[in-house]
Amino acid sequence: METDVLKSRFSNVQLELLQLFTEDVPSDELLVIKDILTSYRFRRATDAANKVAAEKGWTAEDYEKML
């Protein structure tokens, strides 16, 4: 029952991170972990944007026009 409640409140990634980090980590390590996760999310967003640009055939000139 308790596991079902957790699954309904957290995503699969959140649950995995909760299980992985059951103990506190030093502040400097926490910053490294945050940086890794942020870099991962940024890379995913960049990849998605590049995919759309490639599908639409956008060029550097098209980007300049958008600005």
C-alpha cells in the first residue's frame, strides 16, 4: 500500500533517485549531482530542439529571422 502511494506521487525517475540516495551527501557532492542532472536535462532539450530544426530544415538564416 505504501509503495502504491509513493508511485502515485513520484515519477519513476524520482523514485529511483530516492532509492539511490537514502543517505545525506556532502554539500559539494550535492552540487555535482545537481550539475549532472541539469546538464542531462539541457542536453535532452537541445537534442529535441535540434531534431525539430532538422525536420523543418531550418538554417542559421532562419534563426536570425526568428530573432
